[in-house]
Amino acid sequence: MSSLTPGAELSTWPFPRIHEVFHSLQQSGEAERHEHWSTMESTELLLNYSVFPFLSRILDKRVMVIVAEGDNITMWDREIAAFNAIASPHKRLEILPKVSHMSLYSDQRDTNVAAVKASDWFAASLGTEAQ
């Protein structure tokens, strides 16, 4: 679980901003049923997971990866390495400058930028024009 004071209380995910954002979304009613819980096991599983063994299976599939350049929670350099390991010629990488992991949840402008990029890609991939 995240914490506002990870130095003073047990926390498996010691990023105060995570607690602030998800608590705010819950209190505002936007995600009132959200419970942001992590166990030691779920955190260990997350930190030990690797997508790299599966990337060689993606050959002729359309793939889009959107990365937040200012992400200080996930390893965006590894996300780009994973993208580069995909052999498909039908792939696209979008790097969102000045966007963080949590701003995608907390700042509607950042979410909209990612949504427009995804919408344009889906429209092009499905052979339709973006609206």
C-alpha cells in the first residue's frame, strides 16, 4: 500500500504522490470505490515480472506503446527497450514529454494527450480517420 509517510509507516510502494492522487480520486467521487491496496506478495510479483520473454512472439501485430517521459514510478527506459525488441513492422512509440506516471491519473490534460495519440493510432490501424 502507498503512504503519505513511508519513512514512518510500513509501505510496499513508498511514493506519497500515489497515495495523494488515488485518495483524491476516491474522495472526489471519480473513483469512490477504489481501494489502493498492495501486499508484500503483489509488490514482489510486480517487481519481478518481465515482459521480455514474450516479445519475440509479436511478429506481425500492430503495437503502440505510450511512455510518460517523466515517469519516476515505472521504468520507462525498460518500456522503450521492450518496444525496440518487438519485431513487428507495425509498431509505434509515443513519448509524452513533461508527463509523469501519476499525472496521467491526476491531470486530465495529460490523459487527453495520451487518449488523442491512442485514438489517432487506432483510427489509422483500423483504416478509419480520426474524428
